[in-house]
Amino acid sequence: HVQLVEAGGGLVQSGGSLRLSCATARSILAFHAMGWYLQPPGNQRELVAGIIINGGRTNYADSVKGRFTISRGSAKNTVNLQMNSLKVEDTGVYYCNAGPDSYGLDHWGKGTLVTVSS
């Protein structure tokens, strides 16, 4: 299991910004892709942003297009999620995902809570 550690969650007012980071125990080049998933209270976990490590192609859920940006960090083992114009419906636990690796495995962090107040 590869350890992923998320950071940057917190409480923010609607319209505000937060920057999440995901640090891996190995270089992100070990993975095909990385992504951020949101699990709102009482709902399922869904992909909000993803990035293909080799090439940098990104994809976003329709609900966050134009507001969120996923990017590789300056360090070789981090991926960030810049979240702007936050809405109440962006509230939930954000999980970092990495994979598949060379063994075909996906890896998850423990999540970081984002709360957007009205």
C-alpha cells in the first residue's frame, strides 16, 4: 500500500478558495493518473478532477469546471487541487486517489474535510 496524505481542507465561506495537496510516499511518476474525489455527507464518492501523469491531460466534473484546477506540484510527489468560487454543495470529504501503479493497484488517502458555509 502506498501512503497518500491530503492536506489543506477547512472551513471557508461561499465564494472563497482553498488549495488541497496530496503527497505520495513515492514519485507520482509511479502512477498512471491521480485524482480528487468528493464524498458529500450521505452521498457516494465521485470524481471531481483527474490528471494523467504522463502528458498532464486533465478532466473535471461538470460541476467544478472553470472553478477547480488540478495540477502537479513543484515537488515530484505531490498533486494539488486549487478550488475557487467555492459553493455550499462543494462541502464534503475530499479524497486523493493514485493509480493504477505497476501492480495494477489503486491507492487512496484518508481524506480531508472541506466545509463551505453560506
